[in-house]
Amino acid sequence: QHAPHVLQLPYGVFFVAGRHFSSFHVRFADVARGGLRVVAPADSEAHVAESRRHFLECLNLAWAQQLKNKDIPEGGSKGVCLVTPGSSSKERAELLHGSVKATIDGMLD
């Protein structure tokens, strides 16, 4: 798969992996803004489907931010954190929180 509508190479592409998550971060400038999307599929089948489009979704969202930020100095960026399915709601909340924290920590290291 590819994204033919993305008209420039990203400035940076980062991958952070943990035991219960994987994250991509794509930016189109040294200084960029965009945010983090957390994807928490309900079951393993949905997780497999989300895994297939994980990077391309991140690239497309970052490119959308790049276009949105065209009138400001900062470029566009986006991160997408894909979390493995958890069983209970408490376990799921802890998993989401821990995955976001570990993603950000990994980016800052």
C-alpha cells in the first residue's frame, strides 16, 4: 500500500514498540504539531485489521495536519498508538494509560 496523495517525504518517522502496544509518529517538519490517536481494538481480529493499516493511517493523518498547518510556522505531525485488546475495563484503562505514557517516554528518550 502507498499514499500517492502525500506530496513530500516526511521529515521523520519514528516507531516505538512495547509489550502491549506499537506506535508510529510521522512529522513533516522539525517543529510540528498534530497529536496522538490511540486505537484500542475490541478483539484480536480487529487488532489484526488495524495492524495492517497502522502506518498508512499515521502517514495520512500527519499529511492532513501538514495541510491544515500550512499557514503557521509549525509543520504537521501525528502519532498513532495501537494497543492490544485487554479483557476487563479496569485492565483496559490501565493498558491504554500505560501505552500512551510509554509511547511518549519512548519518543522523548
